[in-house]
Amino acid sequence: MWNLFIGLIAVMLANVFFGASLAKLKQEFNKENLLNGLFKVFTIIAGTGLIYLCGYLNPNIMVVEIQGNIVNLIEGIRLIAIAGIIFYGGKSLSKLVETIKINTAVKSIENTDAK
């Protein structure tokens, strides 16, 4: 579980940093946007940590249905972290390609049909 949590933080921060780098290169850098991105990352870290703590203390409480599966808080975090890594990982790689100006197509594999 910690691998997913740390991985999600890493790709979210990478996405923010690559976005800032691209904005700087395009002379569109906005400090407010950078701070908003970092605020988003750190509030997600704090909120997810608190949800995990509650799930750890109350593992038998089923709280949500995700993709047809009824899950507890920890399993819900695991599933959402995987989806977040896919989403932010794809965005980060696209921004990396654009930043270093590699002429290659990067297409996200996220499932846009998921509910």
C-alpha cells in the first residue's frame, strides 16, 4: 500500500514540476498556479493519510462501491491510488516529452468509460 501512496505523490509532484517547467519555457509561468498545484498535492496527501488511518482502525466497515465492488476505506484508497497513478503518470510523461522536445506520441491508457 505504501508503494501506491508514495507513487501517487511522486507522479503528482512530477506533473506539477513538469507543468511549471513547460510554463516557464513558454513564458507563461504563474507562481499562483504552482502554489495551487502544490497545495492540491499536499492536501491530497493529508486527506488520504487520514482516510487510511480510519480504514486501518476500522477495517470491517464497507463504505463505497467502486466499479461494482463494495470496498472498505483501505481498498478504496488502493483502487483510487492506482487510477491516480495512471492518470497523473500519463500526464507527467506527456509533459516530459513536450519539455525535452522528443518527437514521439504519448497516449494515455486511462479508461475514460469508467464510472
